[in-house]
Amino acid sequence: MKSNENSWVLITGASSGFGEEFARQYAAQGKSLVLVARRLSKLEALSAQLRERFGVDVIIEQVDLSSIPAIIELHEQLRERNIVIDVLINNAGHGLQGPFLDQPLDESLAMIDLDIASLTALTRLFAADMRARKRGHILMVASLLSFLGVKNFAVYSAAKAYVLRFSDALHRELNRPGFSRHLASS
């Protein structure tokens, strides 16, 4: 395996869907990966495939990203291991479908914790490192539902609207002249 000058891509929600596809795409480019999700067996299978097919370094981290302390611990552990995250892909999330009043409150709040609070914490921690190095990229995964409130997806639409607006604001903050033209959210 080869290390890409200690430059890594961190992908949340990497065990399936877009996260898995992002992992495959970056591995094909020879990038070292940190794959984060709750489902360890899926991460292990994916990392073995990527190592074998592309010869890249892959670190897997089983983390419940709805826990802010777990996110802080992940950040600290990667820093202690001298893992430099140059690309953060905030992909983890889930959505509830059905009438808002029929959804259990704890499930709606858990979705907000994952889709909003965790994304904010991850971005804050890793963007600060990127700012100090004057380089890095952040990709936020939202949804077409972020553009309007959608019946039976009330909380999900609102959460993804947050992701869209947060991304837009960060793009304006982090892409300003004199800051670093290499640090921008997408």
C-alpha cells in the first residue's frame, strides 16, 4: 500500500450508497481513505476490496456519528496518528418518511442530531485543521429535497436545507480572497 504524502480523504456514511461510491472514486485516484460508518462488517468488506483493487491505504473507523463526543474522539485519534484530512466528505445521514405527526419525536431528533449537529461538528473540527494548513476541500451531501418542504419528509427536507445553506455560507467564508483559494466547501 502507498500513502499519498499523508493526505487523506475522510468519508462519512461510507458503508453504502453515495459514501461507498465516493470511496471507490477516490481509491481509483490513488487517494488514501478514512472510511467512517456504524456498520463495521460493510466497512471491512469495502476496505478489503479497495486495498486489493487499487492498492491504497484505507483506515476504517466504526463511529456513531450522532454522538458529538464520538466525533471529537475520532478527530483527536486521527490527529494523534498524524492522519491529515485534506478532503472531508460529509455524507452520513438518514431520512424519515411519513407524516410528521406520525413520526416518534426521538426518531426525528436523532435524525437532526446526525444530519445537522454531527455534520456541523465534523466540519468545524476538520475545517479548522484545513485553515491552519491553508488547504483542503469539504463536500457536503444534501438532497433535492433541500430546495423545498416536501410532504412526508418535513424534518428531512428541513435538515437538508440546513446542509445546503450551511454549505453556501461556508463557501463564501472560506473561499474569500486572502484566505485560501484551495479551501472551499462544495
